Amino acid sequence: MIPKRFRPFDPSKGPWLIWSYYHSAWHCRSSSGGASGYTSDIAKAGVFEVETARGYHDSVKRAWRRDVTIPVSKAAAALTHRIAELQNQQVD
């Protein structure tokens, strides 16, 4: 399987969150729509449209890529799954 940061950018999957491997944090969104700063809290992560997300995904050679774009829908599904797991643990 190809690591996510090496997969081709698919503009139909947006909007996106952007994860920084270098900072181990989510990119925040500036008032102008670009990225500005980082957060470890996914609830405070910026939501980015195609132009910004593509820039982070495709801005450098694959081997040097420090950021990965993650569709908001995929992050939401993963969080929903994790919440269900935690709720099941509380019942046991």
C-alpha cells in the first residue's frame, strides 16, 4: 500500500484537513484562507479548499513531503468509529 502522503491528490474528495508530519499537528486556517500555525486539537484544525490543499500536497518532491491532505469526511468517519469504540469499552 502506498503511504497517504505519496498518493495522488484527488480534488473530488474535499474539503480537507492538512496534517504536518514535521510538526505532528494539524494546520490552522488563516482569515485569508491559507494555513497559519498548528494545533494538536482536530476541532481547531483548519478546513481547506482545493487550491490550498493541493498546494500542500503537491508542493515538494514526494520523498520530502512533510504534509498530507486528509478529506474531512474521512477524518469524521474515523472519529465516529473511535467514539463508538470508547463507548463500547465503558459498557464492558
